[in-house]
Amino acid sequence: MVKSIFECNPITLSLSRQWGGIESYMDEQWNGSLEEVYLRERKKEWGREKERLLGERSEVIERQIA
């Protein structure tokens, strides 16, 4: 009987199981594909970055006025 690569390599098997767990967790949590989840998370990061940059900009303007 021929073994699959996952049966032969315990590290690959472990990673495969972990990824499967992560993927199913994401599907349960966000109810979408990995691509949709990634895009949603990136939008959150961009929003935080935008807020940070606007905050820095307003501080610079306040210093220039003062």
C-alpha cells in the first residue's frame, strides 16, 4: 500500500491538520472564504492606519499653529 506524503511526514501532517483547523475556524467565525477574511482584516488594518496618520497630521498642524 502506498502512503501519502502526509502519512510519511509527521511535520507535514501536523501542519495540514493545523491549517484545516484554522480554515474551519475562520469559516465559522467569519462565514466566508479565506480571501474574504483576508480582505476584511486588511480593511480593518487600513482603517487603523488611516486614523493613526490623521492623528499625527493633526498634531503637526497644532504644533505649527502654536
